[in-house]
Amino acid sequence: MAGSLKAPSPPRWLLAELTYSCPLQCPYCSNPLDYADFKEELSTDDWKRVLKQSREMGAVQLGFSGGEPLVRKDLVELVDYSHELGYYTNLITSGYNMDEAKIIELKEAGLDHIQISLQASSKELNDFIAGTESFEHKKVVAKLIKKHGYPMVLCVVLHRQNIHQMKDILEMAIELGADFVELANTQYYGWAHHNRDQLMPTQEQLTTAEAIANEYQASQKGKMKIYYIVPDFFEGRPKACMNGWGTTFLTIAPDGLALPCHSARQLPNFDCPSVRNHSISEIWNQSKAFNYFRGDDWMQEPCRSCPEKGKDFGGCHCQAFLLTGDATNADPVCDLSPLHHVVTDAIEQAATSAAEKPLVFRNSKNSKVF
Amino acid sequence: MSLQIDTAIHLSPTYRLQWEKAQDMFVLLYPEGLIELNQSSAEILQVCDGKNKLADIVSVLEQKFSTSGLESDITHFLNTALENGWITQST
Ligand code: SF4
Ligand code: SF4
């Protein structure tokens, strides 16, 4: 339907970023660098309105994320309400503030699934990356999640400092009884963009990691599903971002800003609308931000005449902006982009300068600097 | 792993089959995922109730649509569904 003027397809996925507060400090966090400036969180009633209106439009998958969604006092109430509306409810958590009573309470409220993230397979590295002692507790929580009958996704974000643990991470996932494992190479937005030189893996590391992922995918077939998410910087072609802009995904940030992509806040002159002033249907169907990259009229060359444009929609527009300064450029991870060298340069720069700079951890003190 | 003809078939516990009014179709929901089903897939999954075996599913659907000869299409779909983990046969 690209390029047509038909009514947009309805949102199917709602990502509710309940809060930017988080007890952890992951240096690859995709939250905005200046998150500490957005303190005014939506109220419980605001969230209920958003949930109801989005559901009426067709959203059925719902992710509660953040920050750390467990920080919100009304989480159980919101889960309960969403369950009643018929959503499939996913909780995306670090596990840090979780205990058995909460796991049971959420289950009774109708929570369908919990995704728990770990930072590494060893205590030392996990606690270093998380900036907080959390490893042993996370493992206890993972076991409790399974004990109470939830399907569990175990998520580990991969980067130069932990990717060598690939085998141990997968063994840990088996031990913890994960149903799905998401091994996601870091995407360079927010804090990860800032820490890119320290996080970027080498080609050699990636080749080894991918071979291990393939080996476990084969041996775990039918038991545990393993998603290995390749790093787009090394792929030569961009990902089909958000399954097409404004076609499937709707993100609501903690302060009520509605985003077609979780990084869209940073796009200049974009006027992302707020749920404080607009209904979800106005936002989805009429707002400038959600219509901006629908279809392909906005494209420049080489995308405009590219036979692959229906497959990747020109890649990620936020990445194009972050790396080239113009969101309507082809995503420069594409090797057909005349600016592809910014990506190869970044890989090279990381290889030579990684040791020179310290990681900047995600916390409000550091955030206030940006 | 292939389909056992003498064992009952049920939807895997991690999957949920649901009618979506806004989209006018059945969808299969699972952790962070969503599969939009065409009508025949939805009809088959609806009768994977943990009691029906392959032959029962075929006869229920042939009766419902007053037709015959559905066995090979249904078998083919159920094998794919099993492969994808949407259904299981363990008791
Ligand atoms: S990535 Fe880490 S710091 Fe960022 S919200 Fe998630 S757990 Fe918190
Ligand atoms: S030129 Fe544009 S449309 Fe073609 S493959 Fe590259 S990013 Fe995709």
C-alpha cells in the first residue's frame, strides 16, 4: 500500500513507556540522553484513556516498558485494565524491583508475559554494565516467573564487552527455563549512540557469536526459541524500521508524547503530538509526525528509484538523522547510500579508540549534562 | 517432530487465539508477537481443543463446510503449526 492515499492501517502494537525512572544505568539504554528533563509523567487516567482509544483502533499487543515499569505504583491497575480490554500484555522489565508477591499480583491482574533482561552471564560483568548490583536477584526473579507459569523471554543486549559470553548466556537461558531468548546486538540510539566506540563489537566477535547462535538454534529447536538480532552496521542493508513508519507501532513516552518510533522525539521540526491534547485517532490518522514517512513520496535518491524500497522503506529515519543530519536520507547503513562511509568510519574509529574513553552510564546526574 | 495421528492436538500454552473486531480477523498472540490468520487457518486452530485428533478435526471441518477432501490441506497446515510451536500434542 506504500504511496497510496488510503486510510493508514490501524496500529497493532502499543508500547507504553510508563516512566523514565530506572534503578539500572545501562550505557546502551535507548532512552533519550536528556530524559531527566521530562519529569511530568502521565496520570493513571491519562494512561487508561490511551489504552482504551488505542484498543478501539485495533492495537492488540501491548508492551509496558520504560525506564523500569515496575517503578510505577499503578502498574497492576493498568495491567488489570488492559487485560479487560483484550490486550495481550507484555511486561518488559529489568527484574530489579520484582518479588514473588508482585509476580502473583500481576498474574491475577491478567499479565500474559514477562520479558526480563540480563546484562551478562557473570555477576561481575552484569553488575558492572547495569551500574547496579542485580545479577543474583535477576536470576531468582527469572525462576519465579517460570514458577508462576508465565511464558518468559530472556533478553540480553549484546556489545563488545559481553558478546564473548554468548555461549554462557545461552546456557544460562536454558538453566533459567526461558521460552524465548532475544540476543539483540546494540542499536545506536540514545545512550548507545553516545557510547558507541566502547560498545561496537569487532567483525571477528560477531562471526563467532553468530555461529554460536546458529548452533544453539539448531540444538534447542522445539524447546527454546532463539532470536539473534544482527547489528545493522555490519549488514550492508538497513532494517525495515518499525515495519514501516506509522503502519504498526505506536509508542507513548512517559510525558505523553506519541512517537512513531521510540527515537522520534529527537527529530527536529517534527512536532510529535501529545496524548494530553489529542485523541489517538487524531494522532494516528492526522498528525504530521505520523504521516511524514508514510508511503514513499518523501524519499530522495538512491531510495526513490531503488527496487528494494518496498522491503526496507529506506531504513531507519532516526538513524539517518543521527548519522547524516537529514532524516529523509537513506539510512547510511545501506551500502548503496552515498554516505555509507559514516558507518564504516564509525566501525573503524571504534576499533582504534575504544580504550581511550570511559563508558558513560545512564543516570540522572549524567543526563542533566545533555 | 511430525504430527501424530492418534494424539489429541491443542494450542500451545504460550499462544492465544483471539478474534479482532477492528481487523475483522482472528489473530494468534504470543510474547511480543502477533500472527494474522486467514480464515482457513483460524477455522483449524479453533478446533485444536485438546480433545480432537487429526481425523476428528478433518471431519468436524468437512461437516461444518459441507465438503470433503480437506485432509491433506489440514495435515499440511497442522505440520507447519507444530513446526512453529503454535500447537502441541503432549498431554
Ligand atoms: S536499558 Fe537499562 S537503564 Fe535503560 S531502561 Fe532498560 S534497564 Fe533501565
Ligand atoms: S537505497 Fe534505500 S531503499 Fe534501496 S536498499 Fe538502500 S536504504 Fe533500502
